[in-house]
Amino acid sequence: MSQAKGDRRERELVNRLDDAGFAVMRAPASGAATDRELPDVLAGDGETFYAIEAKSSAGNPIYLTGEEVEALIYFAQNFGAKPRIGVRFDREDWYFFHPGDLHVTDGGNYRVKCETAIAEGTDFDEFVGRSRKVTLEEVGDPEPGPDPDIVRVLEAVKQDVMDVEEAAGLLE
């Protein structure tokens, strides 16, 4: 991915966070342009503060070096912010991860696949507090099926074993 496209994606993230009510800034000279490792974006809403390393891809997995992630965590701890990796794949929204939730490769780097971002990441609306992801465990068991006694009566009517009036009497 070109540096210009990466910069454009970072600006997009800054603008979206600003629109969501966060105080936000894109860190100048983040990445390789400085000796100090700075996150790409700093954002806060008065209660929660984030140091965000933003990455984007056309569809290939996104890789971060172990050093990038360590520097993000170090900065976030010293700054009093929560470290987050923000990823955006073409035709998808932003998804966010705590660095500890990312897949670590055998070489000590970090990887995020598009399907992992969609399935396991925190989407933008949840990240800014507009919604909350609900798991199947939280929802509970689906509604139970129809009452088996009612089904038996209806089957009896269907098979002409019982007439409609008798069935209606039983179902009252």
C-alpha cells in the first residue's frame, strides 16, 4: 500500500473520530520519520484515551512488527492511554484490537486478516460507544419451538383422525 493511501486512511480515521465527538490528532512524523516511536493517532473523549496504530490494506493480511507493537504499548502506558491497533481493509470499515488480541507469527510479528477483523474486531460504532457487540451466549437460547401437544392435535386434524371442532375444544 502506498504511503499516500496510508496517510489518507489515517486522515479518514481522524475525521471519523472527530465526528464521533473525540478530541483527536494525527501524530506528526509518526512511524519511521522520527527517532521516537509515536502512535499514528491519539484520541480521547474526556474519559477514555487511545493511542492508535492505524494500518490499512487492499485485502491482504496486515502485518505489524513486534517493535511497532511494543513501541505502541510503551507510549500508551506512559501517556495514560489504551493501546489499540486500528485496521481497515478496502470496502470494509475500521476495526480495532488490543495488541494482546492479535495473532503473533512464528517470527514475532503481528498479523490481522480481513475475516479476523470482521469476526473478532471491535467495529467503529462500538469503539466510539454508539453500539455494543452482543454474543450468542448473551442472547441466550432461541425461542423454543411450537408446543408439542399443539403440534400433535394439528397433525391429528391434518390426518383426519380428529375433526376441527374437537381439536378447537382441546386447544382452548
